[in-house]
Amino acid sequence: MKKIYAVIFVFTLSVFLSAGQAAASIFATELVDCSASLNGSSMYKDPDNLLGEPTLLIAQWGGGTSHVSIVEPAYGANTLVTFTDDDWAVVKFDHQVEDDPNNPYGLDFTVFGNGMFAGSGFVYNDTDHRVYTLGNGNAAREPVMVSVSQDGENWYTYENGPYGDTAYPTNPWVWDPDLYDTTGVGWTDIKNDYTKPVDPSLTSTDFKGIPSYEAMLLYDGSAGGTAFDLAESGFEWIQYVKVSGISGSSLDGEIDAFADIAPVPVPAAVWLLGSGLLAMVGIRRKSRD
């Protein structure tokens, strides 16, 4: 009988590993609903831009492309959604995002905007981030209200923050000084971790006046974004996130993407594998009845 279970396990493992990449995602995958104003009529009013991975590359002024970083925010076509007073959108994850105290800093999901740290001049794809210096350490902030739900009907709103499009600016790529010395461009093909938040104890003082490379190191491998703790909501898990413009605000915030935080980096296939293992346990229990 043990051999039969072993065969079932290997078969289930192979099936779920092959299907996992297509069926599970650490990012929001579905646009559920949105205000009529988000109708795709302009560059930053296409709500489909909220789904999937944050923006990685942008068109550089004067030609070519540039890597999105903590000092070079996303902008342009097919990148962001701008939320004014009456704009709102609801997205959905394809799995339950859990309130997990084992997550880094106890945080559970991240909202990516297009904030940035201002620095010592213009930024280009070949900027040497060891000498590009941040100013007062304050990231550009254009707050957007965030709400969460299990069913898409009953909501908890983070009315007192945190807010989307605030700390910390998105930094999806690893920059390598040794590569810069060799090629004149330090960007690698390695991505930082979307499932890991920045240490929330870091303040503007920590970033004040330091090179942008040192600021990247303070992220400790995180891709940035504003992270949220579900414990405050009272939900053990959620699948829906709503973002909306803040009434009366003079700032129009931008949102790029949403990600589930994990205790350790987890490939997409493993999300689904976990479901498969639970299903196997159920089969085994039934065989004993």
C-alpha cells in the first residue's frame, strides 16, 4: 500500500509542478470590477495594468530603455493606473492570501506604486548608483486607499494607512557594481524578491544622503512596495484588494501591481502543489473509512 501512495505522490507532484506556473501566481491575476472612469481612454486609465508583475523596463528619454528602480519610477504606456477622487478598482488573487505571522515582519501583501527617491540629477540606464546620491531620504508619496475582502462584498479599509503608492519605491532589479565596472551598465538579469517586504522600521533618515546603491542594499533583496498586515483587518485570509482615490486629495496616486508575501521565496508551482498535497491527504483518509 505504501508503494501505491508513493506512486500517487510522484504522479501528483509531477502534475502540479507542470501546471503550477500557469495556474498560480504571487501577483493579482483578475480584474473583478472598476469605476467607469477607468475605461482605457488614456495611458494611465487602463485597469488591466494592475495585473501581474510590476513594470520592469520603461522607455528612456532620448531613446532606448531603462530599468525601473528606486530612483527611476515606472511611467508610460502599459505600466500604471492613476487614481483620482472617483476612481476605484478591485483585483483578485487566484489563491487565498493568508494572515501569516511567519511572514517577514508579519506583513502579508504588497502594493506597488511609482514612488521614487529624488537624487543628485538625472537618472539614466547607465547611471553609476555608487555615486548617485539621494536627497532628504523622503520618497515621493501620492496616497491611494486600500481595502481587502474575502468575498468581494464585505470589506475592511485601511483608513488610517498604510496607503498605496507611498513607501517604498519599487526596485525590481539587482544592480551589480562589478558588472558596471566591466560593462558600463550595472543592471543584472536577476530580480529582487516580490514576496519579501522592506524592513518597515526604515525611515527617511536611513536613506538621507546615501548613494542609491546603498539604499538598494537597505532593501535587503526586497523589490520594494508598500506592505500591509492582514491582522488589522480581522480576516484570516483575503482574495480581493480594492484601491481607490482619496476624496479631496490634491495628489493622484498610481498603482502598478499587487503581490502576496511569503515566509520564504516560493515558486508559483509550490502554491498549487500545496493544494495537491491536501487533496492527497483527503484521498488517503477516505480510503481508510
